[in-house]
Amino acid sequence: MALDKETKDQLAQYLTLLESDVVFQASLTTDENSNKVREFLEEIVAMSPRISLEEISLSRSPSFKIAKKGETSGVEFAGLPLGHEFTSFILALLQVSGRAPKVDEAVINQIKAIDKPLAFETYISLTCHNCPDVVQALNIMSVVNPLISHVMIEGGMFQDEVEAKKIMAVPTVMLDGEEFASGRLTIEQLVEMIAGPASADEFNDKGVFDVLVVGGGPAGNSAAIYAARKGIKTGMVVDTYGGQVMDTVGIENMIGTPYTEGPKLMAQIENHAKEYPIDIMKNQRAKSIRKNDLIEVELENGAILKTKTAVLAVGANWRNVNVPGEEEFRTKGVTNCPHCDGPLFKGKDVAVIGGGNSGIEAALDLAGLAKHVYVLEFLPELKADQVLQDRANALSNVTIITNAATKEITGTDEVNGITYTNRETNEEHHIALSGVFVQIGLVPNTGWLKDTAVELNPRGEIAVDGHKMTNVEGIFAAGDCTDSAYKQIIISMGDGASASLGAFDYLIRQ
């Protein structure tokens, strides 16, 4: 499993940062997969005198632990940590050696306080861009607390195990053999799931903010950075850092950056935000907002934050089809992410609901893996760009069905088919398949604002003026949650800047 020169050059730089000697404790046999893992490990051992390899017996082969020499370790990789997981491997190597993880001290203390043994396993695919967040978080927890262990399991090498456990979405996290969580999770969210939520008392000493941003995507970060650069007291309430962008793989329209990926872009944005004295309150969700003498934002844990102005940048989420079976079989065949979960449906029949750009792009992605891809579009014609339609129509294993009203996603323990009605003839049809990828657009995350004074349009979007101010003085909004005509990352960033400048202008005129 030879690494290319660029990867080796990059790795060589990281290996100079090792704090102590480490050993790969590998469980290997003589099969092809074990030989690939052995070659991978031997190649890395040859690059540094601080790394050695020893063979031991583990519950899976091929797998290996990364341990400090002479010590035990809770960090294990089953399969090859390549693709998106190569970064997870490098970070684990450095952190096991003694290099401190880049995590807030409060989170580290929460992890250290966990006082019961926890054995985690995470099933991943190497094409999944959400999986590394979970793998890296659980690896950090295993390094920080000796009671915690974690195994990354690469689904491609352990396909029989994936099918036996009916793993149909990645990442899927098991705790002590039982399913614990699925989908992208931050370290803060994982710690909360284990240790419980932060107390409202922890927010008592926050004081009064000049600008409080609600949301952690491109719009929210742009607003917070612009506010902090004015030298005013700035806070951010963040449910999931990065928002919808974390589900975006290829970004080719960020002006000045010909290509990047969502998680990479948001990591850069978070690092940028951390250069300023912004109070970032992660894994916190706003419950309500009201204006008295000051603007008050109530969190779901009961805490109340006070601010002179607020910027709502809560983004949007995947729209549901809202048919029987959709929620019942979520992560059991129903999913939104073709990049993450596509490899789990290799050689199987799948459907994509939605004929816009996202839907046809998903179909093109899946066509290289699945046996057959059915695209169900509600309207009489596709909405996707013609170039995407032409590519899809040229593929023999893609069938496009228009005028299709999805009626039900069927199954028992997992998805086994989809039923739709032809809107022209009213005839009902059923397709036997294993997976359904829902790609029908976005809905703004504004449900929590319905009982507040903030005006929403019929689509649930926040109505704003030219300065991004809502109908409530001092409350601004930005990005995909607003009535902005176009939903794009670059537009959200501009919206965030405009909202923040609007808030500052409002402050200096009071």
C-alpha cells in the first residue's frame, strides 16, 4: 500500500512533531487486506526512528492500535485509515505521542471527569467527509481518559460485519456493542450525550454582549468576525459549527479558491474566528428571543443571554419528503448524503428523490457504485442544469422518472422499496430497492421563532431590510434563514458582514 510522494512528504513533516516513541500494535494475518495494512505500517515505520511495529492479537484483523512505547492504548484502527481518515490517523499518532489536542480546556476537563468504562466503535467509509469529526473526537477522548477506548472500523474491509449489523449510514457509533449515535457529531455533542448538558449556571457571568450571533455557519462566522474587528463585545451561540456547509463536498464557486471542501472551509473559518476575542458557546441551541430594555436570547438549557444587538444566522436544513417510512428508516436506508453513505449501497438499487442540481449530482455520484439509480422528480421536468441532465441521461444505470409523487418508503427492519404515484395517470408504482437519498432542497431553521415578534414570510424565512435588520429594532439576520433570493455560501458570508455592519451602525446611533 505505497503512499504517493506528496502524502509521504506531508507525513514526514508531521512525524518530526512526535513527542515520544510510539508503537503500532498490529493484529495481522496473511490475507490480502492484512498485507495492505502491514505494508502501510511498515512504510511509516521506515520514515521515523520514533515508531516501531509489533504484532499482537486483537478482536479484528487487520487492525492496529497506536500506543506510547511500553503503555496500553485505547486508540485502534480496523482497516486502512486512508482517504478522509488519513488526517484522523496523523492526529492520533501525534496525540498518543503526547501532543495536546486542540480542544477547549473545559471540554478536556469534562472528558477527564467521565468515571465509567466506555468502549466505542465507529463504522466509517473512506469517502465520508463527516466521519473524521466523530473518529477524531472519540480518539481524543480515548487519549485523554484511559477508561475510554475507540475503534475506527473501515466498512469496505469489514463488509460482512457491516451487513450483519445492518449498518446503513456512516458514521455509525456503537457503545458497548449497542448503537449509540449516527451522523456527524462534534466532540462537544458527544461529551454532552455521555456526561449530560452544560448547566444554565455556567452562563450566569456572561454579562451583556454588544453583538450576539446565533448560528455557526458562514453567515454567523462572518458576522462575528466583522463585529469583533470593531472592538466590541461579541458572542456566538452555536448549535453545530459549520452548519449545512459541512455536508458540502466540492465547492468550486468560492471566488479566489478554485476548489475546496465544506469541512476544510469551515475549519479555516473557525480558525479565523478564534483569532478574535469571540465568546463561542458551542453545542447550545436558542429557544426564544425577545426585546425588553435589552435583547434576551433564551437557550434550551434555560440560560438567558443579554445583548444590545443580535444577528440571527441559523441557516437551513434538508427538507423532508414527509411520507410514511422516511423517519422510521432514517439511517436504515434513508439518508441525505451520497458521499458519506453511497459506498454502503455498492451493487444495490437506490433512489434519489429530487431532480434539481443536488439530486442529479447525487445520482451521478451513486451511479459509479450502485447497481441502478432511480431519480424521482415531482414536476414534469427536471430542474437541474442541462449539463448535469445530459450526463445522467447518458448513463445506462440511471432511470429518471418525472411526475412522480412519492407516497411511501417501505421496509421492515430496513428499506426495501419506494412507492410513488404517476401524477398524470394516477397509477401507483413500486420499486424494490435498498436505499433512498432525499435531495429536495432546504428549509430554514426558524421554527423556534414562530412565537416571537420576529417576522417570518410564508416560507418560514426571516424578513430583512437592506441593512439586514428584521422588523424588531436591534435584531438582524443573515444567510440561508432569511428571504435572500439566493442561497449560496459566498452570499451568506456577505450577508453576515452586512448584518454585523448594520448592527454596529445601529449601536453607534443609539
